[in-house]
Amino acid sequence: MFKTEDLYDFNHTLAGKYLSEFEYPWQALCGIKEFILSLGAALGEDYIKISENVWMHKTAKIAPTAYLGAPCIIGAGTEVRHCAFIRGSALVGENCVVGNSCELKNVILFDNVQTPHYNYVGDSILGYKSHMGAGSVTSNVKSDKGLVKINYEGGKIETGLKKVGAMLGDYVEVGCNTVLNPGTVICRNSNVYPLSCVRGVVPSDSIYKNSGVITKKR
């Protein structure tokens, strides 16, 4: 239900081949930096190297006040807005929005992803056309600093990682001011109500209303 191939259409990211090598998406987090470095070196003439290990497509729009840390790739038609802070190890796809005062770190954003207003996205993978409402954030470290586990109905999966944010499948909608706790997985085509505190796995084609209340879409 929440394996990598179940969550994502690999045709909508430059990381498709890379991600397809992993059974579960969080397994790809440790290698994002190295993958971006190798990919950036092989990008074609449509990309401009604007600083060391930072590449942007010629059609991308970057606000003068935005910070792009290395390594980083910004795709075609993407808009990085005022005071966005990309700390590094970020692959941002085509036609994305990285909004004002948003922060990205160690992430893959598929094409057409929107993080438009005051979002923190760290150690996470956001699928095609997924959208994070204003103020919604990923929490990527447990309060006890322990290793993150993926909790799902029927058991737990040990990730072996201290930092795991959220894995959003394709077409996921996250409501405003929601917190996605470490190791959250929201499967394809699901919605999360505003002001939610989400942990564990939300099945595909579902509506997460509040803790323990998940409704199947009609």
C-alpha cells in the first residue's frame, strides 16, 4: 500500500530511476545529496549553473531574496518566491511553487508540487501535484531523538533513521497549519483536514479528519 511504486508515478520527476531502486521511499533519503550532485553534472544546456552545485532551468523564476544552498536543482517553470530558504540537497521538479519564507532540506519535490506559504519540508518526498496548505509543516525528528518508525495498521517498520519527515503520494492535499509527524505516509489521492496532527499511514483515496477518524472518499 505504501511502497515507493504505490505512492509515485516515476514519470513526473528527474529522480524516477533513482527512486525506483527502493522498496520504501524513506530508504532514498540518505542518498539524495549524492544523487543531485551526479544528476546536476549531467544536466543539459537548458539548465544554468548559478553557483557551485546549484542548477536552475532557464525558465525557472527565482526571487532575488531567495537562498539556494548546494546541492540543488530547480526545474522548468518553477517559481521560488521571496525569502524562500533552500538549505540544500533539494531536487525541485517542474512547475513547482516554493513560497515565501518556506524552507526545504533534503527533499525531492515531484513536478507540480506546491509549498506556497510558510512551509517547512525536511527529509521528505512530495509526489506529483501534491499541495501543502499555508503553515503546514513536516516534523522530521522525534522529541526523544530516537530512530523513526513507520506506524501502520498491523505493525511498525523500523527505518533505522533519526530524521524522516513525510512521504506524500501523488495528488495529496494537506490542509493549512497541519503538522505531519516523523514518519508520516499519506498515500495517493488523499486529503488531510486543516489543523490536523498526523502520524502513521493514511491510506489512499481517504480523508483524514482528525486523529483516528479517516473516511473513505466517495
